[in-house]
Amino acid sequence: MRAFNILLSISPLVSIAADTRASEDARLNPSNHEPSCFEDDITCNASIGPSSSMLDFFDDSLLEEDVLADIRDNLLAGRLVVIRDAFKPEFAEHVHSVLTGDDIQWNHRNRSDLKRFNIVNHTIESQEIVDIFNNTKSRELMTRVSGRSCMGHDAGFRLSEFKPGDHISHHTDFHDKNAGLRSTNLVWNLSKDWQKEWGGAFYWAAANSPEAGYHFPTFNTVFIFIPNQLSTHHVTPITDIAKGRRLTLNVKYSAEDLSPYSVERPIEDLYGRKEDHILLIKNEATWITRTMNPDNAEPERRQKLRELKESVAKNYLYPQEHDAVYVVEDAENDGDGEDDGEDEVIVTKDTSILDVLDPSLLEDDKLMGEIRDNLRAGKLVVIKQAFKRKFAERVWEMLDNQVSGTADELRNAVGVIDHPETSAFFEELSGRRCRAKRAQRAWFRPGHYQDPHNDFGQNGFGNRKEDTRSLGFIWWLAKAWSPGRERWGGEYVWYPSKVMSAMFNKPGFNELFLFLPTASSVHSVEYVEQWSKSKLLSIISWFHAGVGEYPVANTNQLEDLARTKDWNKLSYEQAKFIVHEMNPASFTADVSGQTLLLELKEKVAKQYLYPSDDSAFYIDWELEEH
Ligand SMILES: *[C@@H]1O[C@H](CO)[C@@H](O)[C@H](O)[C@H]1NC(C)=O
Ligand SMILES: *[C@@H]1O[C@H](CO)[C@@H](O)[C@H](O)[C@H]1NC(C)=O
Ligand SMILES: *[C@@H]1O[C@H](CO)[C@@H](O)[C@H](O)[C@H]1NC(C)=O
Ligand SMILES: *[C@@H]1O[C@H](CO)[C@@H](O)[C@H](O)[C@H]1NC(C)=O
Ligand SMILES: *[C@@H]1O[C@H](CO)[C@@H](O)[C@H](O)[C@H]1NC(C)=O
């Protein structure tokens, strides 16, 4: 990475050490519009006025042509660009002191589309900050930064604060009604000493593991990205224990309006290559796919224009859903009411899952084969009407406390997970060893949620038991959840789907979700809204595999794994064993066997345990210090 060679003439860290002084200065004299300066900082003599722009306050090293080119290339490749210490420290301090000033008033925003935060009622000083980012010179700079026009007049500005319970649900900034001219987004972090346990993380959904998706940048970090179909991100809910102030400045730059669009422009040269589609503003992309008629151009251009039209639709506006969820619809019982002649289900200690699953599922060998293949390929498998209807109804009644004296019956019903035949059944499906563990009942109440995680070890809880997880099992028992257009939250978000609309899985009644925990099995549960009207109930279980169990128990199995490269068979603990502990010589004396196992170690590390990720590009001055 070229940016790593940049050396700062003046270290911003030196000035940051004097943080406290700067903010005190600014607070003592709130009407002082000039940013505080330090005697030793010769670059700091710009004051805020009508002609001030980002050029005056952006860290000088960022303005070098090769740094700008690096940022631009990464933005146009669809990455999130993260710049630490982006602005001159005294300017960051000034903005922070304005936002934390006594005369600032915040207005709570609570929208039914699951965005919740506080915005400022502008003061003269906060308006001045907006004006700096809205200055023509700032928009010209941002145009150079992103390679897309930021010269439009209707950029959006938001100074916001997030308090406990506040969050922003998943969004792209590309789908909103007003996104037609949207060009480049900038989020400037102005939170000081914020702690991870307080929530409020910025999560970039294109990452292929949670470690890569969470961004816990510090004060004065800037995020820049281009809104498009794949720029899904969200702000995780702020927890009740949060004490700091989560402050941000958010700018959505827009492009000049070039409409009416026409084939007079050489659009096939400008945007023809797949990687150049991202230069297109949504309005023009929509015009190309819906309205443009290639036959209106000169005959020699028509073929290229046709190709452009098709490619923009397929690769940019409506990218292929990544097909990371496999849904088994309810084939048999299409809606014909209660009595399908099914017997009452009597559960005892000897009942296994085979006795309570919908028989039409178990009898369908082809379908079971597909479930197995999709599960083993790392997809989320969603099975609608998975269990016998009467069994599901009965368990729901018991969970919902509608009937009393059912403790034993409920224990037996939940206990079907614990049966040896249940283990054998899931081992066949998953290709992994599946020792059962007792299932748990979970009720996601209003205010509950789960942040993105993969259940693949390393969750930061230091819980060894979690490292052995081999199969995730969630049976949803939610009746009439989020009916019609209402949004109650609680969706199960499956990040490998990439395209936002395909990421959301609304839990339903008697739906079974199965998945293999892997590095990229990232998922979350959306914040359950206070206004939800029914119970989001579920039964959750984990199956486990020890390190010495299939498929790593013996040399033959390991060699088999090395040949098939079927890493999804490995639990986190097994993969960790192979990478960090396995000694090939203790498994086999045969030299070629040892070579194979050595290669296995390397590949499991690179391709499975620690997959590489390039969803974000960091410019981090601290790393560049000598
Ligand atoms: C800052 O001061 C120096 C020296 O006095 C001057 O050359 C430079 O133009 C000033 N910069 C700004 C942005 O005012
Ligand atoms: C902010 O301004 C709006 C109207 O613009 C007003 O309704 C609201 O009460 C103000 N908020 C505060 C905290 O003063
Ligand atoms: C937020 O808005 C929703 C729907 O718009 C409403 O039902 C709910 O009561 C509001 N909650 C708060 C805390 O204001
Ligand atoms: C930004 O500047 C343009 C003119 O250049 C103006 O029309 C627009 O209202 C400004 N936006 C804000 C939020 O001040
Ligand atoms: C700002 O930084 C804090 C941690 O220092 C982080 O939790 C938060 O998500 C960041 N905000 C943004 C918008 O990046």
C-alpha cells in the first residue's frame, strides 16, 4: 500500500497530546470563531470565515496527488476508506467543542424506518461548520477525492448524537427516495474516548468476517464511501451503560444534475467497462437501463450501448443476489387451514427429531439432498413449516404460557434435540460431528438485538465451549410477526447475501434456520421495536464437535480433507488445532503424507480460519511513524 510510505512533516500526534488545552480554550470562549492554534504548528493560521473550506483544515498530507489517487482507486473499487486523524487537530477540537457546547440543543429523531438519533438545532457556529463542508472548494476537493462529481447543490448535512437505544438499521444510502444524485458520503467521527462496550459501532457489511466489519475508529477519523447497491452499513444500538458522547458529522455529497440525459454524451466510453459503472449516479444509471434507446444513436455505437444497458442493469443497479440463503418453502400444506388429518404428537424422553419434523420433508430424498448440499456449502438454510403443525402449535402454546402444568411436557419437547438419532441426522446433513446440547428457549423482547457475529470462536468472550460449535439451530415460533408493511425489527440478517434486500430474513412461525458456523457466517438480529405486538419466540441450540473428532480424528480423514479442500467441515476448534497445534510427524511417518498435511495447515489458515478481507482501506498515520 503506497499510502504507508507517506511521512508527515508535522506529526499530528504531537498536537493531539495537547487535546485538553485546546478544548478548554474553545469552551472558555464559545463565541471565538477562530480555531485554537499551537505556537509550534506553523500550518495552523487559517480562521473560519465565509471562504473557509476543507482545504484549510484537511490534513496537508491528504492533499498530495498520490494520496488522493490511492483514496480514489479504493473508493471506486467499492471499499470503505478510513482515514485516521483526517483533519487538523485544532479544527477537530473546535467542532467537538461546538457540539458539546451548552447552547446546542438536540432534537430526537425517531423514524419508523428504524433510524433513531439526535440532530442539532443549528447555532451560528454549527451552521458555520456546515458551510465549510458545503463550500465550493470543499465540493471540488471531494470531487477529486472520489472521482465522482460532488458539485451538486443539495448535499445533505447532519450533525448527530447517539444516545442509549439509538441506532441506524442496515441501509445503503443508495435506495432512499432522494438518492438519485447522491455521489459520495463522508462520516466524521467526533466521539472522544468511546468504548466498544457502549455499542454504536459502524459496521460495514461487505466485510467477510466480523473482525473486518466492525470499525471502532477514534476521534477525528473520517469514513468515505460511494453509495451503491453493495454499500450496506449500519450503526449498532448504543447500550444503556454508554457514558460518552457519540458525535458525528455526516455529509452526503451530490452530483450536478445532468438531466435530461441523452446518448449525445459518449456514455459507452465513460462507463462501458464493468469497473466504471460505479462512476454512474443512480439517476443516470436508471435512465440507461430503463429509458435509453440505443437505436437513437449512430449505427456503429448501437451494439456498445446495448451492452452498456444490459451490464449496468446486471452488474450495478440489480446485482445478482449472492444466493447465500436456501429457502425450503412449505410444499405440502398450502394454506388449507387447521385439520390436515395429522395426529396429536405425544413426546416422551425417547422422541427424536425424526418423530416431530414434517414427514413430507423427511420423505423427500431429493429435497433432503439439496438441504445437505446447501448447508455444507455454507449457506443459511431456511425451512418453512419444518415441524409437524400440531407439534409446533403445542410448543408455542407452552412457551407462550397459555397452558399450565406442562413443565415436563415442554422439557421432553425441547429434549428432542438431545436424542442420539437427532445427532446422527444432523451429522448426515452437515458433514460435521454434531454432539447435541440441550436447547434453550429464547424470547427476543422489545429492545433486544444481536450485533453482527459469526459464532465461530473469537467472539471476545473467551468461551472455549463456543470454539467447538459445529451447527447452529434456530427454530422460530413467531406468530404474525411484522404483518404487512409494519416493521417490528427482529429480522435475522445474513451478511453473506451482500445485497441488502436479500440479507433480511423475517422470522416466521415454525421456521427452522440452520447454518454452519464459519468465519463468514456473519449474522445479526435487528433491534426489536417497542411497538411490536406479538412475541418473537424461538428455540435455539448448538451442536458441538471436539477437536479429536470427525473429520480430524485420523490421518486418513486429514488427508481426505487436504485433497477435497472441504474446509467447511471444520469447527473453529478443529481448524485452530490444524493450524496451530497439529504436528504432521505425529500423524504419519510417510514423507509425502507429511507434506500434504503441511500444505493443509497453510491452506486452512489462509482460506478458512483467517480469510483475507479487503473491504476497507485504511490510512493510518500512526502506523507510518518511524
Ligand atoms: C499562514 O501564514 C503563513 C506565514 O505567515 C502564510 O504564508 C500563509 O499563507 C498562511 N496560510 C493561510 C492559510 O492563511
Ligand atoms: C428544535 O427546533 C424545532 C423546530 O425547528 C423545535 O420544534 C424544537 O423544539 C427545537 N428543539 C429544541 C430542543 O429546542
Ligand atoms: C417511535 O415511532 C414509532 C412509529 O413511528 C412509534 O410507534 C413509537 O411510539 C415511537 N417511539 C418513541 C420512543 O418515541
Ligand atoms: C449549500 O450550498 C448551496 C449553494 O452553493 C446552497 O444552495 C445550499 O442551500 C447549501 N446547503 C446548505 C445545507 O447550507
Ligand atoms: C466513532 O468512534 C467510536 C469509537 O471510538 C465508534 O464506536 C463509533 O462507531 C465511531 N463512529 C463512527 C460514525 O464511525
